[in-house]
Amino acid sequence: MTTDQVLDRCRTEWMFNDIPEPEVEDMLAELRDHLDDAARAGKLPTLVVGKDVTAFASTWADEHRSRPPRRSLRELVRHAYAGGAALLLGHHVIGWSTTVEVVPGTVAAIALFGGLMTFTPYWRCVLHWPFWKWMALSYGLCVVLLALFFIGSAPVLLNVPLWGTALLLLPAVAAAVGRVLRTEVFRAR
């Protein structure tokens, strides 16, 4: 396993363990220094971190966890924004339409996506859920689907034109470009 693969796997594990991004960058810089020292001494990266890189990263994350996982309103809003933008853009692209009718079912789907992404530690965690969480999710989805069935073709809450979707995506594109530029500047140093 190469140094970059070790760093990538550790970054993934630390982000999964909800370590704040600045702390992840510090941890990666420290680990990179150790791995570079080992490479100069002719040692493989696995001699530094062990054969199970995920276990190493998890142990280090447990030692550096300064607070409980974040589940804030800001995160819920960000996830709902991402879900709404993806839903609108997907409807425009798949349906080849210039307008999207937002109905109560759309709002429920966005709320469900935002809640699941905020209050479950991402989808890899779902595989390790206990039975009661699976049952709660199943019953919750049944209730949402039943409510959507009773609502039926409810009144249109909002018509979103294609330019409105593009305007909604503008902050996300600006944030993504800013993040790429910050990463490139950080790497150039």
C-alpha cells in the first residue's frame, strides 16, 4: 500500500468518524511526516500504521475526538439544500422539462433525505445498524409513503423554472470552486 493510499484511507475514516476538517488536515500532515520519515529510512507505510489501516485510523480518531458528533441545524439545512438541488436538477434532466412542479411529496422527500443524511453517520454506518433502527426506518418510510398516497396529486406549491434551479445551484458551485482552489493553494505550499 502506498503512502497516498494510506493517507486517503485515513482521511475517509476520520471524516466518517466526524472529525472536523481542520483537525483532519492536521492529523494528515502529522501522519504524512511520519510516513515520509519511514520512506526515507526505507520502511513501508504498513510498518508505520500496521496491516489494518482502518483500525489504525479509527484508534487515532478515538484519541482525537474532542466532542460528540455534530448534528446541527446548519448540517440539516445543508443536506436539505443538497437534496432539493439534486431533486430539481434531476427532474429537469430526466424529464427534459423547463419547469418543475414542487408538490408536498417533493418537500417530504427533501425533508426525509435531509434527516437521514444528518442523523445517520453517512451511509456506510447503515450497514452496521441494529435491528431496531432498521425497523424504525422501515416504519418511518411506510408512514411517509402512506401520507404521500393520501395527499395524492396535491396542489402545486411552487413552479421552479430552469433558471431558478440554476440560481439555486450557484452557491454550491461557488463553494465547490472555492474548496478546490483552497486545496490547490494548500498543496502548492
